[in-house]
Amino acid sequence: MNAGIVKPGAIGQPFSRVDGRLKTTGAATFTAEYRIPNVAYAALVFSHIARGRITAIDTRQAENAPGVLTVITHENAPQMQQTPVFGSASDDSAAPGAASSSIPYLNTDAVYFYGQPVAVIVGTTLEQAEHAATLVSVSYQEEAAKLSFQAEKANAFEPANVLGENPEYRQGDVEKAYAEACYKVDHVYTTPPFNHNAIELHATLAIWSEDERSLTVYDSTQYVIGIQKMLAKKFSLDEAQVRVIAPFVGGGFGGKGNAWAHVPLAVAAAKVAKRPVKLVLSRAGVHYTVGGRTPSEQRVALAANAKGELTALIHTGITQTTAQNDFPEQFTFPARHLYKAENMWLLQKIMYLDVVPNTFMRAPGESIGTFALESALDELAHQLGMDPVELRARNEPDVDPTTGAPFSMRNVAHAYRVGAEKFGWVQRHPTPGTTRAGRFLVGYGVATAYYPAYQFPAAAKVQVYADGTAVAQSAMHEMGMGSATVQAQNLADALGVPFDKVRFEYGDSRFPEAPVAGGSNSTISVGAAVQAACDRMKQTLHGLVAEDDASPLIDTRLNEVEFRDGGIYSRKDPTRGETFAAILSRLGMDNIEAEGAAAPGADATTYSMGSYGAQFCEVRVDADTGEVRVTRFLGVFDCGRILNPQTAISQWRGGITMGIGMALTEAALFDERKGRIVNPSLAEYHIPVNLDVPAIEIHFLDIPDPQTPMGAHGIGEIGITGVAAAVANAVFNATGKRIRDLPITLDKLLGSVPDMDVSDYM
Ligand code: MOS
């Protein structure tokens, strides 16, 4: 077992972000900010139909516009190779590469969605390129597009798999159990499409070498290695000839996990223009060309006996995706792991629409899945006349309910106890609509947070320098999560070097391979690789002294020494030893390096590994206008050992903030006649702002998972899970109105929202 779990060190300390000063002073350079000599600027022309073919494209006016260097369309674009689609259900999702869909952008006259790039303008200035983009005139032969979720529902089908799992799970006779139960609820919950809105706009800066044999790309990505492999294939280059750099990323949330159209198009444009090309999407460009979260319709039916023990749990539903990417969101995953129920039926279906391919968005599946499941639990608790916290406690499983595997760690009941106490849950009045503060109706709601703990293969390199400093490198990403800080802490402890003497380098495909920064995997995936590299380094360093007459550690064995304070010391005699710097300078070496790699152990699948949380919410609803304000929010998280409380708390707060947006304000408004998103700007797509978000109180249990590196779990995604349900449950407690359709806007609270017919789902 990792000694780091018990030894005090850098891990567990609330260090400020190592990149914090650079970012707050503007010294951190993001993709769009690199100044490259002779750079040209690209702008995209978007399709104005949802499906069909381009019959003619008139670029003459654009070509003659001032400052225009070249106009690229499907008629003159370089041929690019097809590459595997990342994270899809039917392709090999483990295939390297990061393509967001199989659409051969600008190598086809076919249009697959409204907003698909159909031309790229390269200009001397951004303004010139953007102006010229308005001068391109495209003629289409339009085809009937599938744009209506409701109309396509009847054609929904089971995907090949959902993130590698069977889309259906059945246990017992759920229909019979449901029919026989005294207490039951059965409703449909709906969530709208959500768009990605990271602060940093997606950007790519492509620089070809003069001989066009090598390519350097700055890209705002969560996956430098994936982009590297994809571009190498697309442009028929050796992987070693493609370098992808992403030192800082201004938020990703899954929207930068795949390469969207602008990435290969910027590279193609640079090739045609024979100049470095910078392509920064506009906010509307992000909404049009970067996929977001699928809308969903989910049925949850729960039945219980008088003790509140679940006898039937049904969670089925439909999400949309496209034939070009095939990505089902795993909304049934929480139901697979959260509650004990004798009879269970879980099923996911998908349908294809002609829209921008959907993608990962913070806790894809778990965020919308917990909205439905945790709302239904609240509805059942109300019917039983039971406290919703108590109802969850009564259905706490001893082993994973669907796999039968033991939990590697699970303290969700403990999280609820802590949360109820800190939040003052006892003050909740169980009868809805009975607590008032002036003209406001006050309500409390609670919901469970859940996200799996993933580890992926990763590699790292460590170097120790003669000046006593240590550096680790991995092609990991820092998008604001605090990963660079946490890995520096990990490096310091693993090598026995003070925190101020270590540095962590990341965001460059030249560094040892690391996975996509997705699925909250980075911390333990890269953490384990850094530790493996440090283990090698320690063996190497010890090997240098154990046979050296000049060293006080001659003839020691590895298990007789410890690594601390930047040196090696005898365990028996702490005064006997020497610093790494002393060793290197005696041997006349500038530095020593060691590499290491790690992958999940063989027994990773023998455990059910997840993170949990209890989300508590207080709302005030204006009794006259229906306006909802979240007045208090408190989350308690069970995510293994917490490596840095400061950055962890910030992650959970961010997740909860995003969840409040999901609950109350966010929705991409989709015009089903044209297939156009009609609110592609931050003025009309409402992400929560400061006044929408109260001070969020965070607690964490900090109980290590004995099965994971460092005892830790990823923490990036769990924060958003359960939030929308906690808000909806609080709104019900305040008003007696159950809103099952996100976002919970005042029109729904003031009007009457008809319940959807569950019979579609039988
Ligand atoms: Mo996360 S949606 O896997 O970036």
C-alpha cells in the first residue's frame, strides 16, 4: 500500500494553484494569444440548412475582399483521411484519435447539420476574414432533415453499448412488483439540450514547417495526444512529426475532449495559405460547431413497501445523437449503483437526428440521470410520508446492486448525516407550501450525487537536477481544475522533495502519453504514472550511492533508506545520508531521468468504484412571480482522499454552479423547422451569474479508497450530479409543484405543466 496515505507531506495540503499567479496577472498564454510571425486569421462559413448537398458555392466576392488570402471550400480543400470517432458506441472507442464525428469536413458536398462549416476564409486580419465570410454565397439542394425529438421517438433503438456496458439491465419481475406495490410513482422527466460555454473559446493555431513534413498546433484541448494522433492520420504524417501544445485551457467540461471541425480545418487552411493560421471560434461558432449535451426523456418508476424499501426500480429513456458520432449518454448509470431494489429494469435508447454531434458535458449521463432518479426518490418519499434522507438510507445496498461487486469505498450515508447536521435539515417542513418568508415560499431539497472512479493508462517522466529541483512531465491537461498543483504535490511526496523544489509540466504531446482529461480520471491516472516514475528514479538514485565508496550510503539496501528533504537517508541513522544535489554534483551529472507508466490493476473490475455526495438545497420561490432563487446550497462529498482541499472545493463549487444553471436557467433553444440553435450567445443562453449562485458550503469526508492510487478519486464531475434534483425537490417542498422538465422556469411554476404520458415507455 502506498505509504503516502499515512505519511504527512504535500498531499492533503491546501496549496494555491501553481499557475494561479500567471492566470490572474494575464501572464498565462492561451492558444488564441500566441503571437506568431506572419500569422493569418481564419473565419468559418456555416451551413444554413440542416441536411442536403451543396450545389454551388460562389466565393468570388469573398476572394476579392480586402485582405483575403484564400477561400477554402470542398472544391479546393486538401484531402484529409478519415480517423476513428472518439468515444462513440459503435466504433472502437479505445481507438486513438479525437475526431468528434465521421463527417469529412470540407471533403464533402454533403451537409449533416445546420452550422456545419462549409468554407474557411483566411485573411490578413481577423476582421477581414470575418467580413469576407459574409460574402460567400452557397446554394443547396435541401433534403428532409430529422429535427424533431418527439417525431423520432418512435424510431428510437438500443445502441450497441453505452460506454461499454449493456444498454439494458433486468433483474426480477419488475412489472409484477410494481403492480403489487402500495406505494409507487411513475413519471417522465425531460431535460433540454445544453451547450458548452467554457470561458475560453475553442481555438487552434496551426504552423507547418516549410517542407510541410512537420506540424505544430496550439489547441485549446483536453486531449493533446488524441489531437496529435488524429492530425497525423488526417494529414498522413508520422506522429512524431506532429506536436500539439495546450499549456493552459480556459475550461473544457468535455467540450474540448474531441476535436471539432475547426481543428483539422485550421490545419488545412495553414497548408493552403502556406502561412501559420489562427482559428478562434466565435461564441456562436462554438454553439454551432461544437456539440453539447443531448436532450433526454427519462421514465422513472419506483415502488416500495410501507417500510420504504424499494421493490421495483425502472429507469428507461431516450437520448439523441447522430449517425456520424453515435454517443449515448449513460443516464442509467446512477441507477445501476445507488439503490438496493429486488426488481429492476434499466434501458437506454437512442435516436439519430440531423444536428451537431452531441458530446461529453460534465458528468454526461450522471448529471441528467440523477435529475430523474433523485426527483423520483423525492416523489416516493412524499407519497410514503417519509423523510427523503431516511428513504435513501433504507435503500442503501451492501454490495453493488447490479454487479454484486463489493464497493471499494462507499460512505454516502455518512455524507448524508454530515450534510443534514450542517444544513439544519431538521428545520424542513415536510408539508409542501407551508414555509414562508414574507412573500417567498421556502423549500428544502436533497439529492444524491454519484460519479464513477475511472483510471486510464498514463505515463510520466521525472527528472532530478543537480540544483536539487525535480520536474515531472506528462501530456496531461490543466483546464483550471488544479491538476498541475496536485501533481506537483504528488511528485514532491513520491520523491521526497520539498514542494517549492518541484515543477510539473503538462499540455504537450512531446511528453509521455496521458489520456483525455475526461471522466475525472486525470488525478489518479497521471498520479499513478508519476509515482511509478518516481519509484524508478529512487531505484536509480539509490543504485548510484549503494556502490559508491564516496557515499555515506555505501552498502545500504533500498529498504534501508528513505527519500526525504531532497535526499536519501538511512532509516536507522537519520544523520547518515546525502542530498540528490550532492550525489549528482559528486558524479558530475546535470540531471537524471526516469520514466514510469501505470494502468488500472487487474482487480479494478472486482470492485464497484464510485464517488458519492449528498446535495442539500434551500430555495425561495416568489409566490407571485414564480421566480426561483437558490438561497443556500451545501454539498458533502465522499471522493476518497482529498489531495488538495482548496482546489477540490473549487471543483465541487464549480460543479454545483453548473448544476444550478442546469436546474434553473440553461437550455439551447432549438428551432425544429430549420435545425438552428436560436440562442447561440451568452446574452440569450443563460449560464448562472454571480447573483444566481449563493455562497456554496462544501464538506468532504476525506476517507481514502484502499483500491486507488493515493486513495484518491477524481472530483471534476461529481459536483454537478444531483444538483438539479436537489433544486427541483426544494422547489416542490416550497410550492407543492413538481417540475419534471428542466429548466425550472417561472412560466412552468405559474402555469400548469401537463405530465407526459408514461405509456410511451412501457
Ligand atoms: Mo468530462 S464531460 O469527461 O470533461
